[in-house]
Amino acid sequence: MTNKPYPHPHRLTIDDLDPEMATTDSMIAMVRRHREGEEYPTAETLLGNLPIVLRALCDHVLTGQATALDVAYRIASVIDALEDHARSPEPARRTH
């Protein structure tokens, strides 16, 4: 008899959301679950990449293939990254 590992639990995606019940907070919570274990970028990296991220989002919207939930998820991802940086404690500074 071989022991089979348990399957990974289903990872919720935007396809699992009811568009009429989705909120910004629920989208941000989903983004956070998807990013568990990942390090957030530094402030400099966030600011440096923000124009690239927003241009990519704009291009995606302009394709006509983006759904409202898809766009909301991507915006929630940007919000989460910015909010996480704002929550991160400043490193302790030593003065000698």
C-alpha cells in the first residue's frame, strides 16, 4: 500500500468569486493569500515598477479581454503592495 500525499487545497481565484458580492477588501485578502511566503518589494522597487505595472494594466484593459474582476484583482494587488510597505516597521537605528 502506498501513501499518497493529500492533494493541495483548492486555491481560490477570481473565477470563484461572485461578481456581485466581491469587494475591494475581499480582493486584497485574496491577493494576500496568493502572496503568502513572498517578500514584498522595497519602497524604491515599488515606485520604480509602478509605472510599468500601471502601463501593463492599461494595455490589458485596452485589449477588451479584461473583466471587471480581473482589473479589480490587479488593482488590489497594487494596493496590497503599497499597504504592506506602509505597515512594515522601520528597522531599528542604532546611535553610538
